[in-house]
Amino acid sequence: MEAVQPDDAEAPVIRGDERGSFAWSVLAERHPALIQKVRDAFPYGPEQHRALDALLEHAAHGVIEPLPPGAHDASQWQVWGRDHFGKSWFDVPFLWAESYFYRRLLEAVGYFRPGPWQGIDPFRPFKQAELHTAEADAELAALDRLAPLPADDQAQALLLSSLWGNRADLGFRISAGGEGVAGDSRIVADDSALLWSLLTAGAPASVCLVADNAGRELLPDLVLIDHLLRNRHAERVILHVKPYPYYVSDATTSDVIDCLRRLRAAHGAASEAGERLWAAMTTDRLIVRAHAFSCAPLPYADMPDDLRADFGGAAVTLFKGDLNYRRLVGDRLWQPTDSFAGRTAYFPGPVAALRTLKSDVVVGLDASTEAALVAEYEQKWRTSGTHALIQVRR
């Protein structure tokens, strides 16, 4: 029998009001650094520079203000932010504050407004740089070494590549001073056997994959999708991405195309995978969707009916990354031993999370694992990006 879960009221909503906490560091340190990186990445004009300066000041010292009345989604954010406007960014739910910061950043650079900067992704230079590095070259070349391995070993290697690819998160690297993630890497919960049993049981069916980051993370995600399609573990894969730039490196449709081109331009197995995926998109075996809810500052428990139907029709839905995990289980300080199945009981079908830990939220650990992690790392294991999990609810 599934353990009874605590009411939401018993688990505090994460906010950034505790100085030195992870949420505080994102709002106080990561966001200002990101504004400067965006300023430096484009030759924005005086209007954009003034708006970015204003965002920097308001985010650090001011209160949250509504979008301009002319913004296309001002009424929607008015509903979402009705309890938050006029408050400090540090005093509202962290998930909401982070999401609204990125919406205000897009407003500052004129992403949605008619004009020369409309539709220009402010994070594109960072995403492109990720695709054209020696590390990316080495990771793609490594695919050639998988060919001689047994099918099960290939499958597990590709799954772990997709899992650990999440460490390429650009927002996380900004906070870390641009350095790679150091320290040992450990999987604190591993339901990979259960995941493969769902993917290989019965006739091939639809699989949903909710993407996280573009660049070097999306490449192994796409290679994993190719494996599922090529080996008939999925009849089709529905890849959910963001409808517009979000959270620095979150994947959009344009990023999917960039990654497919990168794969096709590679050599050997990577190029072959890119060609198959390109063809799969033309025949609807790989379908890209960009639902508006993907950029909502809300948990997936509040998903609209059409998205619920999409996920409910899949053999399994895979959620990649930290933000999706926070939205999947709720951005609260749950007990780490709370059940993942209990926290995702609302979900309309089998669900899996592939995530490297870069925020405070975590559930589904056994007590001995948590105790050992705390003894060795205190609470840093939750946010350092050196630990990961694969969790599944059938």
C-alpha cells in the first residue's frame, strides 16, 4: 500500500527570503549575472539597456510590478501574480519568481514586441556555444563505441548520457562561475529497470519526453529518442519543448532543429542518428510540441485538460531536468523520504523523472540513503549537480 503523503500545507513552499539559501542565491546572484551576460551578448540599443538596468534594480531591491498593459499575456500574468505584485521578489514562491524574472527579461529585450528584436532569442549565443565545443565533439564521437555493445548495455548507456547531460544547464554554470561540475557523481535513486520494463512491455506505443535544456543536454536526449524509435520501444515520440526562450537554456523548437543539424553534420553513429531523426520528424514518428503551459509558473498538477490528455495517452512520460522535477512534484520542502509515487499520483499516466539535483526539492529517497548523503555532504548534495536520480511511477 502506498504511504500516505502529507498535506501540501505541511511542506513549506520554497521562497528566496532566507539569505544564503539556494533560492536566495539564484535571485540575488544568478539573475544579476545573467542580465549582464545578455547585455554583453547582443548590441542592444539604449531602450533595451535601460529596460535591463531597470530589471536589475527591481529584481535586487524593488518590488514585483505587472507587465505593461500592452503585453500580449498581461492579463494571464495578472491572474498568476495577483497575490505577488507589490511584494519583494524574495518573498513570493521561488518557482513563480524565477518564471516571472525570465518573462520580464524577454520584455526588456523586446522579444514579443513588434520591432527589430522581436523573436530574437537572448540566450541563443550561449546555446550555440554549447553545441560547438570539444566536449560536444567527444560526446558525439563516443557514440561509435556503443555499436559493439549488447542492446541492453547500449540502452542503459544512452539513458545515463541523457540523465547526466542535464549538468550542461547554462543557468547552473553561470552560478558556478562558468566552471564544470566537480566532485563525484552518484545516482541516489535508480528506477531505470522499471523504466525499461515500461518501454519494452507490449506493442510499441507513444512516449512523451518533456525536454529541459538545449545544447549539449538536448543532443543525448535526441540520441535516446532515436534509440527508442529505432528499436521499436516507441511507435512515436512526442517531444515537448518551450514555446519561447525560458530559463536561459531551455529548449525550443529552433533548438531542436539546431541540434538535429549538429548531429547530421557529425560523423559516424551521431550523423546516422541525426538523419534518422530528421526523417522521423517528416513522418510524425517524432513530433515536437510547444504547449503554452510549459512556460507557466505552476506545478504540473494544474495542467490543462489537453495536456493531460496528451500525457495520459503515452506509455510513459519522461520529464528531464530540475525545473520539470520541481513542477512535477511541487516546489516545496518535502521530506526526502516522501514517496515519488504519492507526489505524482495526480499524473494521468506512467511518469519518469531523469534529473541531476540542482535545487532543494527531492522526494523518493530511502532513509539510509538520505542519512548517508547528509552525513557526507550536509545539504549540498541537493544543489551541487553532482548527484542524480531516475524515478518512475508506473
